[in-house]
Amino acid sequence: MRKPKFRRQEWHRYKKLGENWRKARGKLSKARRYQARKPAIPTIGYCSPRATKGLHPSGYQDVLVCNLKELENLDPATQAGRIGSTVGLRKREAMLKKAKDLGIKILN
């Protein structure tokens, strides 16, 4: 089952509100009181399964790597690497080549 899009109360009425979710806090708010035919409110029941929680959409565990030694420690079956933003071009190219040899997926 897919999660509904949680949008701010009366987002369609006023352009300045935007669509981003904000909790309804009004005293007589129908959405806050879970009245029928009102948009869905984020609750704990919509959480994702524990098996997939924290995983990248590709299904791999996302691991930040900054050098070749960290890259070699990854498990290609369950983990994928994300090269740090401070890594330079020369080292990045070497890491990409090494990842290809080891069969490790790089996410960026």
C-alpha cells in the first residue's frame, strides 16, 4: 500500500501556504479532529517496514566513503558507496575504477 501525499490543510485555497505538511492546530479544525472526508494526517501507522527502513531506494545500504581503504571494506551484496563531497577528482576516478573491479555500486 502506498502512502498518501500529506499536504497542508487548505493548501489548495491559498497559494502562499504551499503544499508542505504542517500540523493542523486550530481549536475547531476538522483535519485535527480526524473528521471523515478530510485529507490524511501523518501517523505512526504509515511507517515503512523495518526491513527496508534506512535503505537507499535501490535496496542497498548507503555508506559514505572518502578513500580507497574504506571502499575495500564494503560488502558488494548489501552495501553501496557514496563518495564524499570533499574527495578530489584524481582520487574519485581511482575510487570509481576500484569500485568497478570489486563490483561495488556507487550512488553518486
